Amino acid sequence: MKASLVSPSVDIVVPVLNEAPCVDELCDRVAALGLFEGLIFVDNGSTDDTIARIQRRGARLVRHERDLGWGTSIRDGIAAGDAELIVLIDADLEYPPEAIPRLLEALRRHPVVYASRFLEPEPPAMSRIRVLGNRVMSGVFNLLFRQRTTDLCTGLRGVRRSALPLERLRCAGWENVAELGAMATEAGVRIAEVPVRYEPRDRGESKMRHVPVALGLVLHMLRFRLRGTGGVDRRARAA
């Protein structure tokens, strides 16, 4: 695992797996925001020319020799930086990088901020079954953890490094979504939201298998509710 040492004011963590068609445009759009130095790509064993494209652009890169899971990429990307403000964004451009400044503005007021696809005036361009699945996931999470999220499974999130014990994240897969949210609740943090316009990918291939992921998220939410995440000592908080 390799990463260069740069310390920008914002870390933008981008997990990638065979996302060569998107990498250059993502770099260009983040650079246009003046945030290129904050980019931290975490490659999860790509077999196309994703790595070569990232290296040509001179962006920071953490490499996994094989697929260790999306959650592992999130964890290693966070560990590779040290900025107080952290943005987690998917590489497929479904969430426009131009939404990052709005997220950062909210993050300066709130410890944890999610970009919600369901707060825009127009409904997101998603199938009805996916919309229903997201509603159910968010509803279950809110019920268990007393939050008010409208889009638990968003691919654009922000967190202050000092707000949560992020070094204690353990989940390797998509269940990282539930783990981070549960950790926020354990720390007494209310998750804030900003709207984001969702743009379905028109290149590359989605890595998510929605039904297994949804079932796994529910099981992990129940486990975190009963046992905690291990990120915050709940007995200490109760005392």
C-alpha cells in the first residue's frame, strides 16, 4: 500500500475499481474547484488502466493489490490523509463533484453531513425499486438510531476527522454505510443533509448488487444497534 504525504485542508477520498472511463473527468472537475491536492484515490485491485490514469494526473494514490472491499478503501483513504474535513465520494460521477463546496460549507457547521438525492425538487433518475429500497434503508436506520436521514446510502458524505473515532471503522464492504452512521449516533452526532442532484452513470459498470447489499445493511444495523460499533465507549458516555 503506497501513498504520498500531502496535507491539504480537505481530504477527498475516492474508492476506485476499474473506473478508467471516469478518472480523468473527475480530476478535471475537482481541479476546477481548486481542490485537486485533496484528492486521495484508493484503488481496489483495478485490472484496467485506472491506476495509470491516476498516476499520470499526479493525484495521491493508495493501492490494494486485490479487491479488499469498498469499506476497506474508505478506511485506508481516510488513514492516508490528515485534513480535518473529509469528503467521501464515488468515482462514477453519479454525484457531481460540483456539490462538494456545498457539502464543505455545511460540514463547517455540522460534524457529519450527507448529500441527499431526495432533497432536490426533482426526484432522482432511479428505478422505483431502488427508490423504495433507499427509503426502507433510511427508515430502518432512523428508527434504530433516532436520526432523520433521507438518503442513508448516498455516495457523497462528509465528516470532520475530530468528530468521530474513524480509525476504529472495521467494516470491509458496503456495510461501512451503516457503520459510519451508527458511529455518529453513538458519538451523539446528528447527521445533517444537503441536497444533491443525482446523475446516473453513463460509463463503466456499477459494482453494487443492490438486493444482497440491502439485506446485509439491515443485518449490520441490527448488530450495531444491539452491540455498538466499537468506535465509541457507550458505557463511558452513559457515565
